[in-house]
Amino acid sequence: MPKSSQRSSLLQVALFGGAIATTATLSVLASICHPVRAELQDSPKAVIDEVWQTIDHEYVDGTFNHTDWQATRISLLSQNYTSREQAYVAIRAALRQLGDPYTRFLDPREYQSLNEQSIVGQLSGIGIQIEINPKTSQLIVAETVPDAPAMKAGIKAGDRILAIDGQSTQGMKVEDASKLIRGKSGTPVVLSISRQGRPSDVKITRANIEVPKVTYNLKQENSRRVGYIRLSEFSAAAPSQMRRAIQNLKAKQVDGYVLDLRGNPGGLLVSSVEIARMWLDNGGIVRTVNRTGGAEEVKANKTALTKKPVVVLVDGNSASASEILTGALKDNKRAVVVGSQTFGKGLVQELHQLSDGSGLAVTIEHYFTPNGTDIHHKGIAPNVRIDLTQAQQQKLGSNPTLIGTHSDPQYARAIAVLTNNNVAKYPRRNQQSLHTNTRGGVKS
């Protein structure tokens, strides 16, 4: 059985995620202990009953998608399971009845990976992102995390990885290589690398790595100094990284900010609220409603770090927590939103750790923007709409260094809005949208 824990407030446990169901980032850092009958303990049926009980108590739709949830329990527990894997298959089949791609079961490996990287924002490894070179089909280092063990050991972007602890990487998948590189903090791993045709072995000691979710830099755009901030996911580490970004750019006396949420699938609700409060002094941030109609509203608390103009960049893969932040800034007339219609995920999930180390993500609430807008399956309409053509998307996807430059049409429009002092104009006048007519690698 999982360890019992007190129910925390919504902000402590809920998390938004996932622009697409198969990769949805799900929620929470707390678990609930439901009673499982003694005869089920140490049986695959124990986890099945935990899942059923959790859905029965927490799921947002009290009709369970108009299914007989009690009959589902009887059916599940009447079967014999010779392994956990068989139980997992049955659990997933039962959850499909709910018709909710965001309520899903994670096996122990999936749960651990989600918890380490997407929720906690840390992993134990050496601090590199690896990928397959499409031209040579060889495993290479795409980038290194600043001050992480790999960078300190001299590993550089572009290095070919020939072997990991003596095991050849020829034909190896990125995911399998990442598993070999990761490991317990303090343990060593040896990478055999090749740089400019010169092979060498590098011994690196693993450490706990804070996965960077925020990147930023100062851009000189004509006479304006612009702080460009790109947020890739709302992990637990994202607020502290965002705070550093805003404070460092503020110290450089920027005239305004471009906050890039394109491709951001979501993350922790508490992180989206913390980050919204860094930009907003007053006003609502989000309102959530559970299956009994109980509502909770979260507001700004006069802790904004800057009052400089802000333009938010979004696209069709900006989802969930990204939409919470975007909706809060747009509804409060704090920012101009530029880009494409957002994804449209207006649901909250909670993640429970189960007794065998697996996990269950459960949709527990709907959420609404401060103005009461339900964005589920609709998304948020930008103030200034500019959709990238397929050719433009391919160009930026094949050369990510162009993102956030004038070769990036959405960024260029954001700069035009800032330069023309239009930040206050668009939200206040509620103008019509202007119509003109992505991420690889695995961190280790």
C-alpha cells in the first residue's frame, strides 16, 4: 500500500499537461491511501482495486462516462491475473471506458520518468541531451547542461558517442542509450566519444541534474532592449528558473519582454500560478471546478517582479498550464498574445503513486480563465494571430537556432508589437485577430 498522506490544497497537488494525449504531462506530488481488502494484498488485484477506488472517489465525471463503474470493479476482480503486466492491461482497458485520454495508468518505469523529469524537474545523470544524427545515424551529444558533470568533464555538443561503459551504441535507440547513461548520483559512467575523428574515453560521475526549463537572453532590437524568455515546461524547478531570468534581464534594464510558450505542453499548476504572480500584481489567475460543483479561485498577490510590457508567444502545442498563464495575462490585459490558437486543454489531473511503484493520473477538475472562459477543446485566441506555414515550421524545426530571431515570423511580429508600443492597445480594444497565413532528443 502507498504511504498515507494528508490531502494538500489544490495548488500543492494538481498539475496540468500534455498537448497530445499520448505525451500528456500529468499531475501531482501526493498520493491517497484507499483501503484494499486484506485478501487482495500482495496480489496483482491490489493495484487494480487501488485504481478503481481512486477513480471512484476522484474522477471529475460522476457518471464515469455513463458506464456502470461498480460493474467494472466486479468484472476486474473476478478475473485471475498471473502477473502485474496482466493486471496493467486490464487497468488500461477499464480506463478506456472513461473516454478521457488524460486519465491514464503509468507503469513503474513511466511513473518514475515522469516524476523525475517533468514534475520534480531533476534527474540523476551527467547533464547532456543526446540524439541521432539524421545524416550519419550515429548517436551524438546535442547539447550539454551548464555546470553539469558532462560539461565539467569536457564533453561538447557534436561529440559522437561510440560506447557507454564499453557497450557499443551502433544501432542503439536514444531511449536505450539514455537509460545506460542515467544512474544513481555519485556513480561513474564511461563514455567513449569521438571528436574530429579522435576517439577517447571519458569517465564522468553522475549527479542530480536540474533540468533547464527556462532559457533567456537579452536582444537588442533597434533602440529597444528586449528580454527573450523561453519556457519549455512547468516543472517544480521552473519558477526559480523563471525568477532568475526576469531578475537578470531586469538588471540589464530591458524595455520589455517576449515570453515564448510555444510547444510548451504544460506541467504543474502550482508552477503556473507562481510564474503568473511574477508578471501580475492584481487580478485572477485561474478558477477550478470539481465534479460536485465546488470551485476554487486563485488570484495574484502583489508580488510581480516587473511592470514592463510583455508579449506572449503561443501555438497549437501550447497547452494546459501554458494556457493558464496565457489566459491570466490576456484576461488581465497584462500582455499581448501573439501566434496561433492554443491547444485547448481545460482539465486538471492529479497523480497518485500506487503500492507497486506504478502511478495513476486522474482528471479531477475543469478550469476556467479569470474571465470565466472554458477553453477546453477550443484554446485561447491570440490578440495578434499569425500562423506559420508548413515551410516555415519545417525551417524552424530543422534549425532551432532560428527560433527567437527575425527568421521566426511569430517572434518578429512580437517585436513589432513591442516596438510600436502596442502592448496596451491590443487587450484594451479587444481588436480582431490579424491573420497571416518541434523538439527532439533525450536528456541524460
